[in-house]
Amino acid sequence: MSLTNQNRISQKDAKKHKKALNKHLSEFFKLLDSKPQPSNDKVRAEFIRHEAEWRMYCTQHRLNAHVAELFNANVSLEWERKYTRQPQTPMLNATPK
């Protein structure tokens, strides 16, 4: 098999794996954004479920440990972006010196 064919196959697989990860992420964030707000126990249970399903997917497709951590990393980054960071407001009536 030529290098070009191997590369094409790996890009195809990468798209498939990214799609599977995005499915888990979108379902989890849909729950977080739902109204009324879900309980902490519900959020925790769904996080654990999606993380376990993603790790199982990674094991079944022989993906490495770094890939298995992508669900956690994406949730962590998005959580910080959406729920932890305070929006920065411009200082009113501030004059530069």
C-alpha cells in the first residue's frame, strides 16, 4: 500500500472518529444548556456515561490514550469558556494616562 493510500485511509478514519467524539460532546452540552437546568447529579451521571462510551469507542478502535482524553479535555475547555470565565466589561469613564 502506498503512503498516499495510507494517508487517505487515516484521514477517513480521523473524520469518523471526530464525528463520534462530536456526537458525545454535542449531546452532553445540549443537556447542560437545557431548560430547566439539570441537577448536578444528572450532569455528573451524563458526563460519566459519555466519557465511558467514548473510552469504550477508543478501545474498540484501538485509539491511543491521548485520543481517549479528548472528551475530558473538550468538556474542560468549554466548561471554562462558558461557565467559569466572567465576561470582561470595559471600564466606564476610564481615561488613559
